[in-house]
Amino acid sequence: MGGVHRGEPRSRHFDGGANFDEIEFPTMGFKGLTLRLYDTEREEWSLYWSNDRRGVLDPPVVGGFGADGRGVFYGDDTYQGKDVRVRFLWSDITTTTATWEQAFSVDGEKAWLTNWVMELVRRG
């Protein structure tokens, strides 16, 4: 599933403590928006997703980046009417590339099903 970023890939606010981007999925017929907010007291990020089909912010995934540069974020959501634990992983981050993965768990994080992987490449 290929995506196309529109406008600024990452619009920065609050001196870097907030940003958002929009992505279009032409083959899927929808657009999405990610809003990221940094909590300075807890020293962690909250990532919120929305799409133009529903127009609401989904519950956030919360976490941060370790010394190895890998980002791990967790949250609770529903998928097709069922409660799921959500995990986002950011890895292989360079100045021009990154990998993002989404996985769901329905058994208290004993097993994860990766259901979406994006290989991101900065152009221009």
C-alpha cells in the first residue's frame, strides 16, 4: 500500500514538541493525518491518527525513542469491534529513510500480529 505525503512532510510546532503530517493512499482511496505531541514532564510522545473517512482522532499510542534510535509506542484501540493493544515500531532511521510497523495483540502482549509496514524514503 503506497502512500504519498502532501505538503510539508512534517510540520513542526511548539519548538519541536508537536508536529503533524498528512499522507494520501491513492490505491486505498483515503487520506490520513498523524499528530504527535511531546509531554515534557513524562518525557514521552503521544501519537494520534485520524483519516478523512471518520474525521476523529483515534486513541493515542504513547512512548519514545531509546538510545539505539528505535521508537516503541503502545496504546489501546478497537479493530472491527474488538479491543486490541497496538504497538508502533520505528526503526532503521537515517536522515533519508525509516521503517514504521504497526502490530496488534489480543492476548495481553504475548503475541503480536504485524499488519502494516511502511518503508519511508525522503525525496528532494
